[in-house]
Amino acid sequence: MLAAGTGNGFGTTAWWGFSPALNLQAMGPPDADLLDDKSSTEHLKLSQNGIPELNILLVGSIDARHILKTMSQMHRQPQRKISFYILENNLEAVSRQLLFLNLALEPPDKMGLQEKSETLLELMGNTLLRNQTAAYLQEKAALFIRYITDSDFQLSNLPVLDFSALKFRERDQLEAIFQFWRNPDPQAFQIKQLWDLRLRQYLGTRYDSRRGVCDWDLTMKLHEHGAITINFHEFFHWRNTGVAFEMREATYDVPNKTLASRRLIRHKGEPIPARGYWGDITTGPYITFGIEAEDPTLLKTINGCPSKLRTRSCHAGDLFIHRMHRKSPCTMSPPYCMN
């Protein structure tokens, strides 16, 4: 799915997927629905306690969306022990997936379901965060440093994750990423200037006509491919600022350091490491959780805007968080139109 013709708007570092989240257990052969529970698991190896094991390798899945949706719908399939193996070409993507998984597994007494949904969307797709979300990120960064540097602590506090395949060099790099997240200095990652620079480089002479360019890209590229729930106002706001999700009357002014990545750039002929934003500036993070929902009323639009308030947040909750805790989709009542 494209939102611009040249392709360089995707950047060199992917921060979100360009396809909806999938329940990987349901991605079987075409006649899988005709199989009973026994026949659908008979090809799987049994664990020591007799439960079938399923190993899934995810290469470049980027944002843990498939893991989260698969976890949220495990009650629909026969009981299985599932192991996910994650392979990424950059450790920033690994660190963000760790953050999202940890967020989804937060106990309900510490963070409510609606707050989890909103925090996930904010961390995943916003260049700027609320103060409380930034504080949560700093708190988790300090915790992740302990996970990476102290295996015993990690096994006792988050045993569902296994870092044993990481090399020592990769552990050091992850620790450096989390140290950067924990740094409270907003000047360490000047995302507003970096976003505008990327936008100017991408649009060139079209920069002053970016509203029209945005309208064309949304209508002819995203809507043509079925992403009709993305309305122009939110898409143009994201294109201009990098802020995709604003679900509360709050100030979004703290840089989202999880969107920073490092690369080598040439300065006076010499390659030097630099940290910046080299992600997508054309399509946006809406496709991951925002264009599919089991409740068809969530996708209903009136005059091009979602017919229910906080639709994006509920999409995310419908996909994983509400089901992970309640095994039922979230509901919205009464319906409101977003003007």
C-alpha cells in the first residue's frame, strides 16, 4: 500500500507494519475450518506435559501486532504452547516490540484496558507524547536495562521472554537504546525539526502544496486500497506533525524517543554515526490496527469521519487488549460522530 509515488517516503527504518494484524493460528490451509480440534493439532509436536507445541518465526514483523492479536484470540483455538521467534534487521524494532508486549501484559490493577489501548497507539505512532506516557516510557526503559543486564531478574519478573539468543554486542546495543529512552532531556531527540526536514526533502517543490498532495495520496492510494476509515483531517495532521493519535484533551509535546534510530551518514567524506528519524512519513500507522474490526459498526463512516468516538483506540482494544483480559471485544455506547 503506497501513499506516494517515489517510495523514499518510507524511509530506511520501519516503525509499523503496512498490513493489518493477523491471528497466526488461524492462518492454516484453506480447509482448516473443516478440521476438528484433534486433527488440527495432530501434526504438532507435544510438549513434556502433553500440550501441542507451535513454533512461529516472524521476520520483519516490526511492531508485534501479529503476536498481540494471536495472543488475544488464543481461546478460539485448541490449547497449544506457542513460541514466537522474532528476527529483525535493527534492534530498535526489537526494543519497541519488547515495550509493546510488556505494556499488553501489565496487570489490570496497574493500568486499565482503555489506558493500555491509548498508550499503545501513542507509543507506536506518535512523534510526540503526553507527559504521563513519557514517564511510563522512562520507567520501563530503566526496567528493560535490568532485564538485558540481569538474566536472573528477567526470568523472575518476565519469564515469557527469552533473550538467550542475543549476542553480547546486541545486549550492549539494546542497553544503549534503553539508556537513550530513559534520558529525560527533550533536546536529545528534536523530532519536530527532524520530521519537518524529512517532509521537505520528500516533497521538494511540492512542500507548499502539501495539503493537496496529502489529499491526493489519501484518496488515490489509501482509500483505493480499502483504508476508507482514515479521514483527511487526521491524516493531514499526521503528515504535518507526525502525531497520528490524539485521543484525549491533552498536550502532546514530549518527543517519542522510541522512534529514534541510528545510521551512518557521511560528513566531509567520513562515515559517522548519527541518531535521527528515518521512518515512514507517507502512509502512517493507521493500517496496523485501524482498518479492520470484528464489530462492523466500528468501521462505519458518516461524511468521511468515523461514526463512533475514539474509534482508533477501540480498534486496538478489539484486536488484543480487551480480549487478552476478557476474551470479548470492546463495545462503544452510545454512538457519537466525530466532527
